[in-house]
Amino acid sequence: MTADIEQGQTGGLAGARWSPGSHILWRYRANGRTEPHICRPVTVVHDSDDLLAVWMAPGTRCVKPQLADGTPVHREPLATRYTKPRTTVTSRWFGTGVLKLARPGDPWSVWLFWEQGWRFKNWYVNLEDPLHRWSGGVDSEDHFLDIEVYPDRSWQWRDEDEFGQAQRAGLMDAGQAERVRAAGRDAVEVIRAWGAPYADGWEHWRPDRRWRVPPLPADWDRIDPRCTS
């Protein structure tokens, strides 16, 4: 593991926290498997018992899944998107950066997006497993279904077609699908009440200009046996 990942503190160990400016990895496991297939190096903004906030800078070198024949996942027809063989490739995060917020135990994280010139665009609720901390970052598993939240406090479900197809492809059973729906309903209640993080002013946050873009380490996919909740 590179020194960049280890700077600050051993934040994945019980009771320890990463200091602002530390570089860690935000990863997603392939559904139903243990190994990661998405990896995004990020900079820690805030880490406490109540909240982990990280910044993914524009141009960050990331890992993402791709079909084995070279087709980008989003361009594959939905009927075969989750059944064809896959591999992983590296790419640069395009567009503006993303601020990611996650509370311990929540089955979702909330992402903030901006237009060019720091014009706030929206929040995005990514339904997923609660984050698991390890010495180099955090891991989760994406649950396909998402919620987009707008500055006027309106919201809408996103990717319901992918959520349904994932079930038909056997990536989640009926019980898990209902748990994801229930998590989504809980997330909607927070939106309707305009609770954290929507009322906390994170849309006015800006990254430290001294921060550099964290590198993607060669061992981005390593499994840490000390993984904790």
C-alpha cells in the first residue's frame, strides 16, 4: 500500500480516524462477490463517529467495470448488461469533482455534484451496503437503485430499470430487493424532513486548493483481513 493511503492514521482500525487531507480508497465489490470492481481514490474531508466525508477530485484515475468485449457497461442493452463477462479498466473521472458523505450504519451514501464554476447541481443518494472500513479505505456493494435530490427539495427515483434487471439476472433475491426498497423509503423520509446532510450546508463546501489528486495504487484491489464496520 502506498504512503499516500497510509498517511494520517490507520483509519480502518477500530476507534481510529483519518485526518483531513489523507488519501484513502472508496471501493465497491462486485455484486455477490468479495473482490472490488470499482475503486476511487479520494481525499478525506472529515472523519468522525457521525460522518465520513471525502472528496473525489476531477481527473482522478479510477477503476471501473467494463464488458470483456470492450463495451462500456452503460452502453450494453439492459437485458444482457449483468450477464455478459466483465473485466476492469482504469479511466479518469470526467467533469467536476464529487463530495461523498456517509454516516456509519446507513445503507446509503449521499453525493454532491456541481456544474462548472461551482454552481450546485444536486444531491445523489446511492443505496448500498453500509460502509466497511479497512486500513486503506472503505468498501461497499452497490444496490442499483438511487435517488436524485434537487435544491428545491424535490426528488425522484433513479435507475429503477437497472434495479429490476439486477433482480431478473439473479444479482439480488426478493428479500434483499425489499430491504433495498425499505432503505430507499427511509432515505426519502430524511429528504422530506430535510435532515442531514441536506440542511448542513455542504453545497457551500470547497476543497483545499493545496490538495493534490490522490494516485491509484498498484494494489488497489487488495483484501484487508482487518476489515471492520
